[in-house]
Amino acid sequence: MPDAIAEAPHPTDEELHVKHHFATADQQMDADTLGMWTFLITEVLFFGGMFAAYAVYREMYPLAFAATSEFMNVKIGAANTAVLICSSLTMAMAVRAAQLSRKKDLIKYLYGTLAFGSTFLIVKAFEYHAKYVEHLIPGPTFHPDNLAPQFQHNAQILFFLYFCMTGMHAVHMIVGVGLLTFLVINSYRNQYNSNYYTPVEMIGLYWHFVDIVWIFLFPLLYLIGHWHW
Amino acid sequence: MATTYQTTPEAAAEEPVNYLNVEHGWKSWLFTTDHKRIAMLYVFSITLMFLIGGSFAMLIRLHLTQPQGLFPPEVYNRLFTMHGVVMVFFFLVPSIPATLGNFLLPMMIGAKDLAFPRVNLLSWYLYIIGAIFAVFVVARGGVDTGWTFYAPYSTTYSNSYVLSAAMGVFVAGFSSILTGLNFIVTVHKMRAPGMSWMRMPLFVWAHYATGLIQILGTPVVAIALVLVGVEKVMHVGIFDPNVGGDPILFQHIFWFYSHPAVYIMILPGMGVISEVIACFARKRPFGYEFIAASSMAIAILSFLVWGHHMFITGQSVYTGIVFSFLSFFVAVPSAVKVFNWTATMYKGSVTFESPMLYAFAFIGLFTIGGLTGLFLSTMATDVALHGTYFVVAHFHFVMVGGMVVAFLAGIHFWWPKMTGRMYSEPWARFAALMIFVGFNLTFLPQFVLGYLGMPRRYAAYPPEFQVLNVLSTAGASVLGFSLLIPIVYLIYAWKYGPKAGNNPWQAKGLEWEIQSPPTTFNFDETPTVTEEAYNYGPLEEKQVA
């Protein structure tokens, strides 16, 4: 709890947004936090299925994966990674601003997070388009240039995983952008202050989680071919 | 909510305000966040899906009365697939948690509702959306892959409605995740003062363990189905051997959920049985701590045994040995429960009301189902039995003899609490007996058939198996008919049954201390718990109404 709350007179249950079935605001906050973390554990397992598939196939076809990975644009991937890390910073600052009842800062940082998140998605769309132009979409049209013939066959699997994993990550980003928009609208309506900032903090947790997924995806998909023993 | 009416003064005089009569009109149901109303929505939805899945079962048994079968083989493939999909994902997984768990879990720990009431309602809507997909698939002619959606058949070769069925299961999976998430948070954060972990009813422990499996397992099957869907739509391969993909990887990912899922389907049933036996033996369950801990042990070990579904599908023998050992190991906590229930009844004041009859049936049938599971976790015998009716019989002993019977035990035990009315006990006993007889007549012959070598999932069989198959179909007819009887008398009781009072069984537990049917917030004041659970004494003189 921030210090500001101690100086203020005791807030009522209504100001604390305590729902009928909770005894205290603390109990509600605890439940919301545990609920969000539990949901994130579910998400870890959801992505975990694909990471498991990645591990199995990379073990089976290490050279094909390394060769295929060289088709990824490391510079763009690295730039996008930096963009996402910045978005996590602004998200953390937005949560802090909400805790301190600084409405202007809250809105500013939420817009910052939105901007970084949208930038990431737009860059990702251009990357997908480049892959399409280069015939790197798995399936009947899959014809990578400059790939050693012995890898042509198994290269599809890495690209399948690439599109599924980054695609599922992008879906989560789009949901996140929607949630941030919801936060911005409610912030203009003075919904969040030091008495009640649960949604900002919970959506913040979600946003950080989606960032962390990318932190794993970037090296696994982009960098393995650029590391020469 | 626009359509809310005041009850008439006369009605109010005879029936105190409760969760059922506090509001009226369809909107008050479809937009409710009351865990009890959502539980009743689930009761009706899963019963409907049970009837659909049950009709497929009857058609399967009808088909198998003739060695060459009554329907064309393609139709038969769709029948057993739709039976499996509907029953597993739309009845068994949500059955007890979404109905009895939803209704009772907050009451049992002294809470006014689950932690996230709106999420709870969302889970029901997700279930309905998933069910609509499933019903759509049924209407369009079904799926023929088996309920397991094995690749590459599901991804490449099947021309049936795999995608819609997978979509339905995917969506219903999230309904299950949200239920589990709600239970976990509620148990952690919403217990009344004095309700320590070791004072929680075993029903709550079982649902907590179930919730863990739901949140850890279900997302994995969801992603497996997404990958199958992408592969099917885009004509690309991750499970396709043509590009170096591994179909067995699909089986690994699928069973990583689907084996724990059978414990999603049985743990809540074990919770119900623990409550029922304690009440009708009038004793605290023998070894309460061990039963609680065994639920948690099952939840953990269930994630380590999935490979026993793949002993004959190309998994390495050494992997198989480990999975075989762990599968034996997971039988230990289940056996702990069975022994403890039996020990609870020893020197107890046992009475034979209908919920207890179902509990007896559960112990016997689950023991047979569990022990035959050991045949299948032995690698050598599994090679002979895996592809046969033995597996069908084993699975149905656990799922029907276990979960459906436990569901009926729970519904009979808590129906007076849910509706405030008592059903006809003679009819209930008659139905319980018929279900037990019908069930055994259906599935005992299937053990023999499997042992003799009749393959499962085949549309035809050698003529020498006909007698046992006809016997099984006769049993299925008895079972199917007897399962309809409770539907009739329970609904009748809700409307016309005598008032049950708050605690017709003189049972212990917070849910029996409040009004029947309960008010919207269950408790006027948050109760303080001062005693252990199951503080049973001898039965007091029954009040004759």
C-alpha cells in the first residue's frame, strides 16, 4: 500500500470497489492477484505445448533448424524486442502512477504502452509479409531460396512453429492492446486511484507475461542459426 | 435486470425468500452471477448433453447386436466418436465440479459466492458455445476420428467435421479452466474465520485438487487442438511424417492433458462419496488427513503417467517402463481412499438411504475399474489388452460406475438442499438398484469380450462373440431406461415433493446449517467455524413431518 493512503481518511467500501461477497478490500485484492497469477500459470502451460514441440523437433533436426533460422531478420527481431521491453517499462510506470493517484501520468504511460505494443504488432505484420514474399509460408507454396537441399524437407517444421508461436503471441498482444484501451477509457473517467487500481495492476501482470514469452521466442527462433560453435 | 417481479404475498408466506424465488424471468437466470443459479444452469445443460451422448451409446449397442453390425461402418465410426466427444468433454469433465462443486463449494467454506462470479457465468457461456459446436457437428453428420483426434487421421485423411468438433472442445476447455481457477482462488482466499485447511470438507479438498489439474492440463490439450486445426486448414505439417513431423508427439501432448483429465472426471466424485459415507455411517471419515492428501497426490501423480496410453504406439520401451511404474504408483492414493471409506463404515451406524446405495455401488465398481487399470499399466498384458474391449470396460467402470454413480449419489444427497424438496425414496432406491444391475450387465461381458480378443472401435466382430454382445446390449437397455427414472422423480419432487427442511439427513457441514433452498448470499453473517469437520454423533430421533 502506498503511503498516500495512510494520510487520507478511511475510504469507504464503495470507494474501494469491494464487491458484496468479499469481507474486505484486502481480501478482494488478494483474490484478484491470485486469480491473475493462476491464469498466467495456465498461459504458461498453453505456450508450453508449443515449446515442448519446439524442443522435440530441434532435438530431432538441429542442423535444419539452425540453417532455417538464418532466414529470420535478426535486426528487426532485436529492434522489436527492445520495443517490447520499453512497453513493459511504461506499463510498470503506469501501475505506479495509478497507485499514487496521478491520473495524468497514468494516462501518459498507458498511451506509451499502447504505442510500443502497436509498433511491435505493425513491425510483426511487415515481417510476416516478407516471409510470404520469400515463399516461407509452410505448405504447398513453401520454396525457400538458398537453403541446402537436405534441409528443404524439415525446414517447414520450424516455420510452422515460428508462425504458430509468434502468431499466438501476437493474438495475446492484440488482446493486451484491447485491455489497455479499456484502461485508458476508464482512466479518463477517474476510475483508478490509490484506493482502487486492481485492473491496472492485473492487466500489467498480463502485459509483462506476454513480453516474457517474446523474450524466450526471440533467441529460440531468430538466433540459433547465428551462433557458430 | 428488467423483468423482476415481486412474489405474491401468499407465495411469500409459504416459501421464504431463497435463491430460486428471489427473481423471476429468463433474464434473471441468463445474467445471474449467483453460483447456485449457475450450478442449476449447468445441471440442465449437462443433463441434456448426457442424453445426447447416451443416445449415441444406445445406437452403438444396437449396432453391435449383429456380428456384421446394423449400420454401415462409416456411421458406426461416427457414432462411437460422437459418444466419446459428447460424454467426455461435455458431460464428465464439467459434471460434478460445475454443478455440485459450483453450488456447494462456497457454502462449505462459509463464503457468499465464488471469488469471481462473473467469470463463473462466463464459464457457463463458454460451455454452451462449445456445446453448440458439438451439436452442430452431430447435426451435420459427426466426426469419425475417435474422441482422441489422433493425427495424421484427424489432420490429413478424415473428411468429417474435425475442425468444428476440435473448436467445440477447445472452447469448452476454457470453461473448465475458469471453473478450476475460481475454485482454487476461492479455497485459498474466501474461507470463513476458523475454516483452516484441515477443517475443510473432503469434497472441497477434492475440488481443489481437481482445479489444479484443470488449470495445468487443459491449456495443453487446447494448444494440441490448435495445432491440429492449423495443420488441417493450412495443409501444413507439424504432425505430418511427410515433412519429418511426428504423429506420436500429438499423442504425447494430447495425453498429457487427457490422462490427468480422467482424474478431473473422478476426483470430484471421490469428494462426494467421502461426504455421503461420513453422513450415513455417522462417523468422521477414517484417516481424514490421508484422504485429503491422497487427492493432492492424485493431482500431482496424474501428470506423470500419460505414457501408458502409448505402450503399443512406438514409444521407447525404457520410457514405457518408467510410465508403467508411475501408473502403478498412482493407484496407491486411490486405494488409500477406498480403504479409508471402508474403514469409516466399520463400526459406524450405517443406514441405507439412496445416496448411500450409490456410494456402495461406487466403492465396488470403482475398485473393479481401478484394479483392471493395473492390468493395463503392466506393459506385457497391455500389449494384448490395449486394442480390445477390455479397455472399454475398464474405462466405463471408472467413468460410469465411478463418476456417473457419484454424480447421482451427490444429486440425491444435496437435492433437498438445492430445491428444498424431498424426492420419493422408494423410487430412488429402485432406480439405484436398476442402475447397478444394468451397469454390470452392460460392462462385465465387455471384460470377457476384451479378454477373448474382441477389438474395440471395429464395426464388425466374429459371430462367436454375439451372445456376450447381446447380453451387453440388454444391460445397456436396462441402464439407459433406469437413468431416465431419476430425471422424472427429481423434477417431480422439485415441484410437488414434501418440504425437506434444512437438514433432512442430520448431516454435518456449513451447507446444512443454512436455509433450504439457501438465500442468494448463503449466509446472513459470515459464520465462524469452531469445530472439526464431520463432528458426527449418533442419529437423533427423526422428526416426522
